[in-house]
Amino acid sequence: MENEIMNSCKELKLRETAKFLKKHDNYIILTHCSPDGDTLGAGYALFYGLKEIGKIAAVICADVIPGKYGYFVHETDDVPMENATVVAVDVASKSLLGDLEEQFGDIVDLCIDHHISNQKFAKNLYLDAKASATCEIIYELLEEMDVNINTNAANAMYTGIATDTGCFKYSNVTAKTHIIASKLFEFDIMPAEINKIMFDTKSRRLLELERMVLDTAEYHFDNRCILLSVTEDMQIKTGCSGSELESIAVISRSVEGVICGISIKQTDSDTFKVSLRTYPPLDASEICKELGGGGHTAAAGATVKGTLDEVKARIIAVVKKKMEEIDAGISSSK
């Protein structure tokens, strides 16, 4: 069944996608669950762009949108389902729609994404795997559509690009990334404030959770791999959950000598969200693909079921295989 869905997906070019968006009138824009800056930035920038050309659009997320995005997240339209064109942004698979999957998973008319692991679940797909963020793509689409970009849209796109590049320090940054970011400065954005909110501000409860997590840190493969766990009990004790936990993945990639950072976050009694951050020659997307997920070369994720110990063992087994392949390759090249 999955292959049938993938085979029915039509891949579009930039100009074709722009024409598609101009053609229809009423849009429901879907972001992925556990929303981050890129999916929200892309969704709301597209919303503001469509409004500029007289369209009606709603932005919908399965989860509560964190208040920190309030500088560009505002009320959208009420769009009836019967007249709606459904667009998903930064959504690599329909399972990432969360609680919205049952309602929308099989009726997405267009997906706009930058994940090479995209499962091609939509009827139409515009995929640019070289883009650092989906917000890069949205900027190019709005330009192609000759849309007036307002400050809300510009702030949204800057947020998506900044967060998906780690404030322009990850390997996914290209010359185009900097060019687009510089163009966004023309629209009276607030980069210093955005960067402070996204990268330099933590609640006291998050600091307490990070302390608990670091106490659980496990090192593997000659200290080249770190594994951090966020249990349900930790979340209850500190009151931290959802998007607040994004910083744990950042910690995992910042330890000296580590080329594989693993963070495991419990989302249900037997369900864990796994986030991988890797450095060459490890490929995070290859590892997560074996766990049923996907993503990018340096950052990927998956959802794994089982007890905490079972999930750890499964992940470590996959990473071990990749580490051994790397070590074997290094030995043979000497």
C-alpha cells in the first residue's frame, strides 16, 4: 500500500508549485507535531503570503504551539474542509502529523519539504533536499509567486532558517542560506531578539531537567557516542515537555570527541522519540531509517516502541553496526 501511495505522488518544480498555490483559493496548512521553528515558520510564512494574494488559509498543528513563537504566530482563517486544498510543510511522513494523521494523512494535496527521507505521501510534492530549511523553499516560492512579503512572514522564515541551521553553524548551511537570510533583513525583521529567544533563553525548569538528563548520560564506542534519556518521570517532576525538550538533542552534539549524539524522549508508556545528531562519517538518516524514521545526514529522528532499556539496546545495536563499518573502512584504507 505504501508503494502505491509513493508511486502516485507527482514531484513538482518550483514554478509548478507556485502555479499550484496561485490556482486554488482555500488552504489548510499542516505543520508537523512537536512543532519547531522551521515547520511553524514555513506554515505561517505561507499563510501570510497566500493572504497577500487574496487567498483564505488556516495553519493547523496537532500539538500546542509554544508561546515563544508568538511574535509571528497569530490567528489564521476558518477554512471549511469541503473547499480546502491541504498543504503540508516540513512534514517528511504522514505519521509526523500526529493526531491529525487520521483526518488528513491520505488527503494532502501538496507537500513542501526539504527532507531527503520524504515518504511521498502527498498527491504532489515539492522537495529541495539541498535547502537548509523548508523556510528557504517558502521564500523562493513567495518570490516566484511575486508575493509582497510582510514583516510577520519575514520573521517566520528567518526563525525557520536560523533554528534548522543552529543559528547558521550546521553543515546544511549554503551560500543560498546566507543570501536568503540577508534578503529577509530588508523586511524589518528582529534577528537579535529571535536568536535570543531561540538559542539563549531557558526556563529554570528546563535547566533542572537538563541536570537530570546529564546524570543519566551513557558513553559508548570509545566515548564517540553519547546517549541521553528523558523519561516520563523527569518530565512530570520538572514540568518540561514537548518542544522544550529540543535542547537535549543540542547537548548531545556538543560533547568533545562525540560523533553520534542520541537523545531519547519518552512520549508514552511504551513510546520514545529518538533524535540523532551526527558528524561525518556517520549518517544520521541512515541510522534512523533502520529504526523506521528518517531525516538529514547530520540530524534525523525516529519513533521507537518498547521499554527504555529495549529502545536503548535497539538504537545502540544499529549505531554499533555503523561504527564498525566506519572503523573497518578506516583500517582498510591504511
